[in-house]
Amino acid sequence: MTTKITKAIFPVAGLGTRFLPATKSVPKEIMTLVDRPLIQYAIDEAREAGITDFIFVTARGKSALEDYFDRSPELEQKLKAAGKTELLKELRRTDMESGAIAYIRQREARGLGHAVWCARRLIGDEPFAVLLPDDVITGPRGCLAQMVDAYHKTGGNMVATMQVPMSKTENYGIVDIAAENGRLVSVKGMVEKPNIADAPSDLAVIGRYILRPEIMDALGKFNQGAGGEIQLTDAIADQITAGQPVHGYKFEGDRYDCGSKAGFLQATVAFALEREDLRDDFREFLDRVTGLHHAAE
Ligand code: G1P
């Protein structure tokens, strides 16, 4: 019997330097894809997977995130008075009941593994999920929900995985594959951001994890890994050495790397084309500008 996963950690302490100067005053997780902030997509995905307790690991300068999830009585009042019921509904979808979100500060930027470790007291001895909001994933069913289904059959630890070109392995955690069975991959090792020569495969870890609480002990050793940071990937690799099963899950869906400008733009275009209210005009516009670009070349 596996334990139900109800808690999820959202590491949102990053400075977002790739999006400066915007991130000077706006947390990158608040940057919008069409009209919803990045973080909202991760929250919705977590809810779909049954998560009820949301733990944000934040840092200085991120208070806009807390405001975003709070109620906005004045705004609600105005929308109500103006009869804008659809907008009101949309606004209420962002409400989180009191106590659903906990905010923890990561006092120093010591890496993803350290950020996760900061939430150890709230996690206690339950398995939990981690979602990196930079990775926006679309699909017929949320990526984490797919993983939770699979986890109830496998137990242990699980990471979302996706094939990447060998030339890109140095941007990801890469898994060493022991065996494959459909979407499930049994993992015998993991390396954080290996160069092409050291990469054990082309199967990359994407920012969704289901982890056993014992990982907190491994993270608490503060071993420095790639880039001098405390890496989540290394702590998961430690679990394998300690005899804990780790599975990769090749999720169904498309992933956008919204931590990069190119990925963010791609997601914006893809999401706009999905929207009935924008689709037709936007497609016409895209055809026109791409046509102009081709003509100019
Ligand atoms: C993090 C993880 C890495 C993973 C990636 C997925 O790296 O450390 O293992 O492959 O997220 O997006 P980051 O992109 O934060 O450098």
C-alpha cells in the first residue's frame, strides 16, 4: 500500500536572472502565459493530482506571490458591482483557502536540493511531490496526476522524464536506465548536468518529483554537486545507492522550459493558439509576421 500524496513543495526562491530586468520587481513565477501567471499552472496541475497542502520555498523579494494567492475583496467588489461574473469566477479560481499554502524562506541560494530541504519540518515522514514551476507541461492529463497513478503501483521515488538531444544533456539531470517498461523506467543512477561524454543516456529529468521523506536526510548532508550547489539529483542518486527504488516516468504531454526566454515565448504562442477567444486573430497575425520574415530573408 502506498501512502496518498497530499503535500507538494514549490521551489520559488530563484532570482530569475535570465529575465532581468523584468524580474527586478516581478517574481518570475508571476510572469504570465497569456493571462495566467506561471505558478497558477503548477498549482492547477498539483490540485488535479490530489495535492491539498502547498509549500512554497521563497526568498526575499517574492512577496508578490503571497499577494497573488490572497483574496482581493476590493477587486471582487468592483467586479460584482460591474456585473462581470465571468471574471469574478476566474478570480475566485486563484483563491487558496486559509492554511492551504505555507511559505518558507530559503535564507541563502544554495541550490534546488537545499530549497527542498528547507521544507523538511512541514513534510515530516510522508512522501511528497516537488513541482518546478519553470517547467510548464500540457497534456490530456496533468503530468503529476499521471505520475501519482503510476506511483501507486510502484511506490518508491519517481521523477518525470523526457528524451532530449544528446547535445543538451548538460542542462538537465540525466538518468542511467536499468530497464524500461512502457512509460516506466527503472533507474540505476542519476547525474546532474553531465556533458555529452559523461551522460549515461538521453533521458532527462523534468521538474516533477515524487519523493520519499528519507531524502531529507540525504539533502541535510549538504554535499555540494554540480555548480557548487546542493543538488536534488544527487540526493535521489544516493537513495538508489541506499537500495530505494527510483523510477522515471515518461509523461504524456508537451513540456515548455519557461525558465528560458525561447521556451517562454514558445509556451506563449502555443497557449494563445489553444485559446478559443484568441486563436483566429492570433493565427492570422502569426501567418502574416512569419510571411514577412520569410520575404525579408
Ligand atoms: C533543475 C534540476 C535538473 C532538471 C531540471 C528540469 O535544473 O536540477 O535536474 O533536469 O531542473 O527543468 P535547473 O533547470 O533548475 O537548472
